[in-house]
Amino acid sequence: MPTVLITGASRGIGAEFARQYAVDGWRVIAACRDPGDYDGEGEVHALDVTDGDSVAALGQAVAGEKIDLLINNAGIYGPRNLSFDELDYDAWSQVLRTNLMGPMRVAASLAGPVMASQQKKMVFISSKVGSIADNSSGGSYIYRSSKTALNMAVKSLSLDLSGKGLITLLLHPGWVQTDMGGASALIDAVTSVAGMRAVIDRADAADSGRFFNYDGNELPW
Ligand SMILES: NC(=O)c1ccc[n+]([C@@H]2O[C@H](COP(=O)([O-])OP(=O)(O)OC[C@H]3O[C@@H](n4cnc5c(N)ncnc54)[C@H](OP(=O)(O)O)[C@@H]3O)[C@@H](O)[C@H]2O)c1
């Protein structure tokens, strides 16, 4: 039975990943800021990805385990609709700490259990709005830049660890009906996660370090 660890499993896309993998018979390790918010299957651990002690404590709790799949899903949008001359730099810092440094911290802390597993996969939930090539509308400086930077950091990670068999993927979940995506988003979390699971399932070494949509299409950087 493979094992998956999911960050931000309290709600939205993370909760749906936990539900679907549990239904499929995987062992699920959920990580949430407040473990009391998790109502799915499997075990739950406290994790605030912006807090080095919290990330280290999770790493210690699962040291010696084999984690086939790590899904770095936790993320925030930050303040919306700020023009370039009214940016909130404290908020920008917090978004970078959550969306960029958080997943990298978690990846470093859990690399041992992932590398000890059979599948050795690390997935990072990015966003198409982090694609420079796809940016035709401007704005969203804070969120966009956090995901663009995540893409670059994960690309380096994939190159640095490919010789050890690690498979990294950057995935865009689609525009999804969650607290972040809002009610008018195009797809529900069930559809998004089912699509991403298919992409993850068939990913091999040749896909490592690449950026895919939830439907399997590759996205431009
Ligand atoms: N929804 C979309 O349309 C969409 C599109 C593109 C990309 N994404 C990405 O998909 C991922 C999931 O988004 P979502 O739509 O499911 O958002 P969501 O419904 O707002 O859920 C966000 C999750 O991240 C957790 N989280 C936030 N800050 C955290 C921290 N410091 N430490 C640990 N957990 C933290 C939240 O925990 P709490 O419950 O404790 O707040 C929650 O579980 C994010 O990375 C997001 O950027 C979403």
C-alpha cells in the first residue's frame, strides 16, 4: 500500500486529494495547520509550512517512514487586486514564505522518507498564473510571482536530485471551486484532483521537472 503525505489537507484541493487517495487504498498522512480541522481518513499531523520548527517536527515524526508521494499543496493567495503602486510588502513576504519557501522547506525535511520509498515522487501545486508566457492580463503581482518563483526552485530541485531517482512535478489544478478559487471557478475539486492523480500516476523520470495542467497538457513557463 503506497503512502501519500498531503500539506494543507484541511479543506479545498488538499482535502480532496486525501479523500481520493484513501478511497483508492493508499495510506494517507494529512498535514494541517490545525489537525482538528481534518475530518478525513488516515493520520493527521500539525504543520505550518511557514514555521521552521513545525516543518522540522513533521520531518522527525515521519523519519524512518517511506513516503511514496509528497503533495505540497498548502498555499495562500494574499491580497487581491493591488496595483503596482499600492503593493503590501508584508503580505507579499507572507505569500512568498507560504507558497515558495514553505514547499521547499517541506521538501527538504521530507526528502529522506520520499527517497526511501518505491515511487519517490514530489508534487508541487503551482498555478498557471505563475506562467510568464501565459501572462497576458497583468496584475496579481503577489500571487503570480510566488508561483513563478516556486516553478524555478522546483526546476532546480528536479535537476539536482534527478540522478537519485526523484520525480518532481509542478501541477496547475485548474480554476477550482474552493475558498481560494471562489464559487464561479470552472471545475470542482473532485474533477481537478482526479485529473492531477492521473498525471501523477503516469509520471516517470522523463516528466520530472515539468509543469502540467490537471488535464495532462504541458504548460509553458
Ligand atoms: N483553487 C484554485 O482555483 C487554484 C488555482 C491554482 C492553484 N491553486 C493552488 O492549489 C493549492 C490549494 O488551493 P485551494 O484552492 O485548495 O485553497 P484553499 O481552499 O484556500 O485551501 C488552502 C489550504 O492551504 C492551507 N494553508 C495555508 N497556509 C498554510 C500554512 N502556512 N501552513 C500549512 N497550511 C497552510 C490551508 O490551511 P487552513 O485551513 O489552516 O487555512 C488550506 O488547507 C494552493 O497551493 C493554491 O495556490 C488553486
